[in-house]
Amino acid sequence: MKRWQSVVLGVIISVATLAYALHGNDLSRIGDELASGRYVWVLPCGALMGLGLWFRGLRWRFLLNERLTTTHSFHITNISYFLNAWLPLRLGEVARAYLVTRLKPPISMFTALSSVVVERLIDLLAVVVLVVIAVQLTDVPSEVQVSAQLIGVVSVSGMFVLAFFAARRHLTHAIVNFFLKILPFLERLGVRSLADKVLDGIAPLGSLRGVGYSLWWSVWAWAASIVAGYVLLFAFYDQPNWAAALLMIAAAALAIALPAVPGSVGPFEAAIIVGLQLSGMVDPANGLPQERAFAFAVVLHLVNAACYVLFGYIGLLHERVSLREVFRTARDAVIRKPAVQPVSELPTAEG
């Protein structure tokens, strides 16, 4: 898809989802709801979000076989989330892969990107688990349960395939050699080296210990996100419920993957409102107006964005890299143009 087409699609999706989120709302009452919020709960919510980012950094470090320090993993992960939140085409993931090539010793971009694929599959599985738990706490429509089951099948299947090849590196080499005999011109593309770099990125899935640790840090990361959402609910609701926190975080995780305008404005708000509706937190007859749900969604989005900006900026300072350099390199990688400087000539993370 061409760049302008992606932009147009993003704008359409943002407008449509924002229209859904605002449907049936009295705009004047949204201001009243925002004015009555108890914003003291923003601080613990932000702290919990930061803790969740720390756990995600630990998870990524383990997925890369601890080839980088915890601080590098934390800060580079935060930079990627910051860019993903504000730039199109998931450029944050490309930037993350670029930044690890600046370390000493460097890590291959393909290895880093392979580890990100593992992360995404684990997170998809986490979404399914959240819906399953929410089903035990409240009535969830059958369509939501079926969708969760389909996502679960995709994520488990993907992890199984990756784990299979991670534990059988020799089989991957045999497959590569087979295709190189049929298509010898691929030899010039360094396919063998590329395959090894990809295998390095999924290596932790090749053992029970690797899978266990990956899931362990994922549990803590998602737990921090859920508790953060639950805590912020107290800013607008006297009696929030855990089902709301589970469903809205799960819905938001899927929504931000949609193409949209920078910041995922529209999909994020719509996802949070859907989660609140499914959990019974939108019920005008019982003093839970739609306007309150929209106000909460806006505040949660702002807190989320502020955390990404804060921790992302701190990450840029720690890694001694400018936002312009990271953006340029990620953009050049996506459109397959060479970067202005070879990676070897760029300053390292240690200076």
C-alpha cells in the first residue's frame, strides 16, 4: 500500500471510530465529566504504566538472550513505543531494531525484529487470557468470546511454529540449503546468514525455560497495565470493576494495531468505551452515562501518551541519539533506501 493510501485509510478509520465513540454523547456533559474527575489517581496510574514498561524491557532483554543490558533494553523499548504511538507504519519497531545495532557488541536488525514478532504473538495470547478471565467476572457477548478464541488459535499456532524451528536449527539450515540448490542466486543475498539471525531472535522459544521466562515477564507487564487501568477508573467511578480493566486493556491492545492518525486517536477511545460497555460500566439508567466513559477514555489516552513521551524522551537521552536520526533511519529502512551514514560510522550508545 502506498504511503498516501495508508494515510487516507488511517484518517478514515480514526474518523469512523471517533464518531462511534462520540455517538449518543452530549458534548457539553463531557466537559462536566472531565471537570469532575479526581485526578489524584493519575499519579499511581502513571507509575504503574512505567513499571509495566520496565517489565516489557526485561522481557525483550530475555528474548534477545540477555545480549544487552537491562537499561538499554528498557530505554530502547520505550523509544520504540513512543514512535509507534505517534508515527505510522509501526516505525518504532524498525527504530528499535536499528538502535541495537549501535550497541557494543551490536545485535543484528533481523534478530531484533524476530524477537519483536515473538513479543507480538505473546501479547496476542495475553489478550485472549484477559477475555477468558473477564468472562468469569461478567457476561461477555458470544461474538467477543469467538473472536478471542480465533486470536488464541493464531497466536498459539504462530508460537508453536517458531518454537519448532527454534529448537531445530539444523532443520532450518537443511531447508535453506535445499532452496539454495534450486535457486542458487539467493546465495548472493546472504540467506544463510539471514536465517541464523532470525533464529537468534526466536531462540528463547526453543526451550521450556525460554518459553517460561518469556511468559513470566509478560504476566507481570500485563498485570501492571491492568492494575494501572483499574486504578485510573477511580478518577471517574466510585465502584469500578476488574472486568472493565481487563476488557478495555485487551480491546485497546488490538485497537492500536489499526492504521490511524498519529496517536491512535479514535481507535483507542472506541476500544476503551467498548470495554466499559461490555463490563456494564456504561449504564445511564444507573448513573453511569456515556459521557463519563468518553471522558475516562480521553484521560487514559492522555496519561498513556504522556508516559510514552516521557519515557521515550528519557530513552533518547540515555541512548544518546536524536529523534531525527532515529526517524530518518527507520524511514529509510522501510522505503529501502540506504541510511545517510553506515551504522558502523554512527556514534555508539556508550558514546
